[in-house]
Amino acid sequence: MRKFNDPFIENNYYHVFNRAVGNEKMFIEPDNYRYFIQKMQQFVLPVADIFCYTLLPNHFHLFVRIKPTNELQMLFNNMKPKILQKKYDDNFSLFIAEQFGNWCNSYTKAFNKKYNRKGKLFMDNLNRKLIDSESYFSKIVHYIHANAVQHGICDHIEKWPYSSYHELISNRETWLCRDELLGWFGALKEFKKFHDQPIIRK
């Protein structure tokens, strides 16, 4: 499998994804999905704005923008004792990657305890790819929301409950960057229309 390991840089946009080892599943029941999202909010939100996501039984996708330098600096200063700060050499990429790693590791520990299993749950490398063009921005949002359809898990984006699509088209309070994302497409109507395009199954 090709590896995508672009460094996390402040203010940049990334497609972040990973999968379970071998033929394992990382989500077995609804509570697993909810807990994974809780951990996402705990570890990822402090360092990145989240636009959308999808969680499938054996892998996940996330579209994020890394926080600006001043916010990362404040968080870093609050979380890391001065004696440990030298190893980062004023480079937040390692710190950000640690937060993402802590997200997956904390979930793995809880998952292993609940299902009486041992060992790693995720592939070693958290894949991330820089989103560096406007066209890619739009495409990755649709790709993430359409992933369950592409894999034949359901036949329409709206039928998969474990993605951000439902929250993005709703009026309820959200921790996602909903207004900014919908504004990118023009409005809610255009956002929905964009997601109605044909989806090619793998």
C-alpha cells in the first residue's frame, strides 16, 4: 500500500486516514463509533478544525485543517513541561502527530479491554495527505461521505449513520466546521446536490 505521510503544518488542510490491521474490525457495535468520535473530539479538536469524517467497520477518513501557530503554541505550553519542550525544537509537526496518535491509542486500549484482545488495532502509520488545491477540497469531501457506498456497505450516502453528512445538513449544534464547509459549496442546497453525483463502487 502506498504511504502518505506529509508532515502536519500549521494552517494546512489534510486528508487523514487509517485502517485496522489484517482482517480486524475497529468498530463492532454502535457504542464503538460513538466512543471513537468522543476521543476524536478530545485529542484532535485541540490541534485541528474538523470539516468531515466517515467511520467504516475497518477504517476511517477525516478531513481537517491544522490550527494556527498561536493556538498550537498555547496548547503546547499548557500540555508539555518546559523540560520536555526542547525535543520538539519549535516544530509542532511532532506534537500534532502525537495528538492524532494518542487518539488512536486511547481507543485501542479501551477496545482491547472491552473485547479482551491484545496488540495493536491500527496500521502503524497514520496516513495523511496534504489537500493543496480547491478542486481537491471539494472532491475529498464527497469521497469521504461516499466511502460507505463505494465499499458496498449501503446504496446511498444518507443511509450510512457513521459519517458527518447527517450533522452537516442538520440545524443542530455541531463541533464541525459546518458553516465554513457549506459556504465553500455555496449553500446547503448546492452541498446536497454535489453529493448526489454518481458514485463508483470499488
